[in-house]
Amino acid sequence: MTSLTGASTAAAASARTTVDASARTDAAVWAGELGKEPTSLTELRREAQKAYKSIEDANRALVARQKKFAGVEKELAGKLTRLQQATAELNRLRKPLSDLAASLYQDPSVGGLSPFIAGGDGTAILRRMSDMQHLVAGHNTVLSEASKLLEGQQRLAQEAQELRAASLLQEAQLSAQVTLMRKRSTTLVRSLTRALVKLGVKIGQGTEGAGGCDPTRIAQAEQYPNGLLPKNILCPLPQGGETLRADAAIAFADLNLAYKKRFGTPMCISDSYRSLGEQQAVYYRRPGFAATPGKSNHGLGLAVDLCGGVQSFRSAQFNWLEANGKKYGWFHPDWAYHSPFEPWHWEYDPKLGSLLP
């Protein structure tokens, strides 16, 4: 009995400690994130993505904890069931003793104990008295074991109740954190949208919805085949008529600000996202130089062709972009240096963009 409840008590205490520590860690991390104030488009985009990822992480943590507590509760329920079965078995064994003791002590037809111990020689009387003592001792043992089982049931039931209460508390805390992070994500996306609008990016009606410029929708963009991204997944650039995937577009807008500060004019774009049909047209116009339709990074909304000086290899514009582009996630791919030689072609790397300081 001791090992059964002792182990479950230790498991319950360990589970509560783990949950409490995890909740404190989550709260500290989220509180730290909430204290950050983005100062650029890239930081706004990154913080919005972090907030969105925190929502996903919190939801996964909530599901994991629910499964964990469900397992603990199932284990406790199993132990309670086994205790109930043990109690029933003790009751079955106790019944003959109880019936006999009741007849000896209470049945008036036998006149109390006197018929049981009266008559016969001394040896028979002593044997009967010994039997009586054995019956009484057995009866008391059964009662004691039954009492212990009842205490064990009550203890396990209390542990199950405490665990369930802890589970509900943690679910409520996680739900509150999810709500908080969702509000932060929404606020960041709106701030990002307003910033893009100020730069001349035309995003639908007003700033209520970022549409394709919402960086939390990047996963949706990744689900579409090359060259078949719908318009509501693409984010306009400050340069009219040009679009990219949200993270690439936001990083490009930030890079464009730095470029304009250095050269006094915005970056010149000759091409950005290409639909599958546009890729086919370019491929037929420039056989051997354009990527096979459906294989171009232009079709993923992650590449641009630039003009305004950048297209000239080792020009001041090219050298500046080569030196500073990676700060914003943009780079000149190795193949474009020689095969085929395309100094105007630049690409955005989501992994590089996610590691920006």
C-alpha cells in the first residue's frame, strides 16, 4: 500500500513542479519579447513572425500538457480502480468472519458466548477460546486493511483533483499568453502595414489588413507551386507594379531605404515576381540564359532584377549592394557571377533574413 501511493505522490509532485517551472520560463520569455520595441521594417517583420511563432509554440505546449495530464490522470484512475478491487476482495474475505462474529456476539438464540465456551473439558474450552481470539484478530486485521485502502483511495483522489486543478490553471495561463501574443502579432502587422504605406506601398484599402504583406502568412506562400502564387499572397514594393513574397518585400523595402540614403534615389527594379507564364515568355526570349520555367526564384517571389547602376558589374551601386545586402537578407548568388553572368540578379534568403542581428 505504501509503495503504491508513495510513487503516485512523488509523480504528482514532480508533475506539478515541472509544470510550474515551465510556466515561469514561458512567461519570462514572452515578457522579454513584449519588452522589445522594433525600430525598422525588418525588425517589425521579425518581431511579428516571432509573435506568430510564439502563438504556435504555446498552442503546441498546451496540447502537450493536456496529453501529459491526461496520462497522469489515467494512471491515477487505474490505481483507484485497483484499490477498489482490492477493497471488494477484502470485503469478500471478511464476510464469513463478520457473520460468525455477529452470531457469537449478537445472536440471542445462542445466548451470547456461553454456549460457545461452556461444556466439555478444559482442553476443549481453551481450544474454543483460542478460536475465538483468532476470529477477533482476523476481523480486526481485515478492518485495518480496509481502513488503509480507504485512506489510499482518498489520497489518490486528492492527488488527481490537485493535478486536474493544476492542469486547468496552466491551460488558462497558456490561453492568456496566446491571446496576448495574438494581440501583439496583430499590432506589429498593423504597424508594419502603416510603415509600408508611408513608403508608398499600396496595400488595398487603408491599413486594416496587410494582405500579402503580412509576414505571418509566409507559410501559406510556401504551399503554392513556383510561379503560381496568388495575388493576395504577394506584397507590393514601393516601386509600382512590382511584388515579392512578404518577408522578401519587407526586407527589400528596408534595404531600399538604406540605398536611397546612400545614393539619393530609390533602387531601380526591372523585374521581381514572375508568374509561370512570364517565366515561359522570358525563357523563350532568352534561351540558355533564363531558368527553366517553374525553377526560377522569381517564381517564388524571392528574387529581383535591378537596374539604376546595379546591373553594371563593380559599379558603386553593385559594390555597395554586395557589401550591405546581406544585412537585410539579400545577396548576389554565386552562379550569377559567372554562369550565366547576371550582375543585376539578386535573391532573398529567408534563412539569412531570420539570422539578422
